[in-house]
Amino acid sequence: MENIVLELGLALSLITLAGLLGARLRLSIVPFAILAGLAVGPHAPRFGIFDFRFIQSGSTIEVMGRLGVMFLLFFLGLEFSIVRLLRAGRSILASGLAYILINFPLGLLVPWWMGWPFWEALTAAGVTIISSSAIVTKMVVDLRRTANPETEIILGLMLFQDLFIVLYLTLVSGLTGASQPSTLETLSHVGAALAFVGGFLALGRRLASYLNRWLAIPSEEVLLVALFAGLTLVAGLAEKAHVSAAVGALLVGLVLAETEHARRIAQMVVPFRDFFGALFFFSFGLGIDPLALGGAVWPALAAVALTVAGNLAAGVLAGRMARLSPRASANIGFTILSRGEFSIIVAGLAKTRGLLPVLQPFAAVYVLVLAVLGPVLTKGSAQVYAFLSRAGGRTGTGSRGRPPR
């Protein structure tokens, strides 16, 4: 127990240094927290009582990191609301389908070029196609873009990708030796996920008046405990319904955004969002072994280039379908560029199924590059768009939407 507490203190000290460096460079803490985690871990040395391997506290940091993802999406839900989400429903469906149709084939190109077998290629495509909900949410909140018109499309794409995850994971669960899921099982899992999301949002709207009374708790302490209880219970139920815990937390935020207590709750959870969120990104870096990257660098960099092109194209197309300005449309593509937790989950699945070992270092390099590049391009999206516009001889005006900040 003593070592766990000491290691947690050491981890928080490293995250603090990462945050100070990010503030000095006027960038988000995200890439620096990831790099801090990457610099330590099982490959790192031990200096006296300071163990930079984080062996005993690794699982604790991971759990706290999962809470960070939940709080990030919960807060975004509070800033958004069900009404705003439903208003963009048709655009979300169209943009989600366009995103998958553009990016999934691109995800197969590098494995095909490398001559990887079918299941390895399918797994690599899964690594490359899904954005990091945690990093994307962190960027939207940090850059104060929650009120931007393109944010509803970005949030909708996160929800659409989560439903795609259900279908994808059900499919690849039959890798190498496991029984292939039947069509009925696949449809039942997707149906359960859709029913949970739709049912929860519908129930939340009906219970809004009751929630106003139930949440009128004078004690800040009791209200905070109640929020933790509700958040973790719904997130756990979401996982039972084949929806990620993070999206379950997002749904709770969307429902509570319709209550008269939304502003009070948002003010209460900000410190927890920032604290646990920073631990998630550190934990993510902690799980990457830089000594095992091997020859996966060039395939991963090729996949990064394809992902940047595919996400930008999908973002521009989604923005045009939603009648956003070209600049706001490009901002969608840059914001959804970051990769993270899901890519690592898919790579871990490949490892347990005995697929080619190169998939793990491939995923590590790919995710690390985009976890750093994504936030940088998101923050400088206006400047990058201006450069691309000058290079293409275009100007950025459109029918709807203000310039991305």
C-alpha cells in the first residue's frame, strides 16, 4: 500500500511537470501527459525508493484513467444537451456513414501494401478508424469550442463511431479459433446498443421535471456522491448493453443538461474532469513500450498520412452536408483526428488472438503520433486551413458557421 501511494505521488508529479511544459508552450496537457507516461513504465529504471516502473500502481492508475474518460464525456454532455443533438440527427447519420466509407478502405491500404493476412489487415483497419473520445472531448472543452456549430457534428460522429465499434468488435471476436458470431447475435448486440442510447435519452427527457426535484440537494457533498453513483452505474449498465462506459457517461451529461441544475453540476465536476483526465492520458502513455516499436515505424507513419487525408476529407464532406462553412468543416476533420484508447483495445485483442506481433508496435506508433499531432492540428486548425486555402487558391466562406477558434 505504501508503494502504491508513493507511486501515485510520483505519477502526479510527472503529470504536473507535463502540464507546466504544456502551459509554457501554450498547448494542451494531452500530448505531454502521454509522453510523460511513455518515458516511464516497465522499461524505466528504479532510483532508490522511486520506482518509475509503476508496477504496483499501474492498475490503480488505469482505473482512475477510465474515470477520466467518463468525466470528460460527461462534461461535454452537460455542455451540449439532448435538444441540440436531436436537431443534428440527420446530419449525424449522413456524416457518420460518409466517415466510415472513406476511412475504413483507407485503413486497409497499408496492411495490403505490407502483405499482411486478412485478419491482421482487418484489425489494422480497426486500429486506424476510430477517434479517441477522450482526446477529442478534451480538445473541444480546452479550446472552448462547445458552442461552435461544428461541435454537434463532432459529438455525433463520436456516437456513430461507438455504435460502429459494437459491430466491429462483434465481427472480430471470431478471430483465430473463436466461434464466429452469427448474424442474429451481431444484430442483437447492435440493437441492444441502439435501444440503450435511444431509450436512455427518451427516458431522460421524460424525467427532467423529476430530476429537477431529486437534484435539489442543499449539500454539495451529498450531491457529488450522488453524481458519482449515477455516473458509474449508468456507465456500467452501458457496457452491459454493448455501449462503452464513456458514451454512457456522455448520455448522463446530455440528460442532466436539460435540468435547472446543469450549471451547478458542471462547476462541481470540472476539477474531477481535469484531474482524472490527466491521469488517463498518462496511463495511456504508460502502456506503450518504446523499446518494442521495432520495424513498425514506417507502416504506422504511412497509416498516419492516410488518416489525416481521410479524416480531413470526411470532415469537409460532413460539414458540407450540414451546410457549415468550409473552415468549420475542416475543423471537424482536424478535431476527430486524434487516436487513442480504442486503437489500443483493438491491438490488445489481436495479441490475445495470436495475430502477427507487429500489430502491437504498429498501433503504439500510430496512436502516439496522432495523439500528439491531433491536438496540435486541432489547436492550430484555423492557421492550417488558411495555409491549405492559400495553397489551393481558395477562401473560406460558407452558408453557416463561424471560423473555428
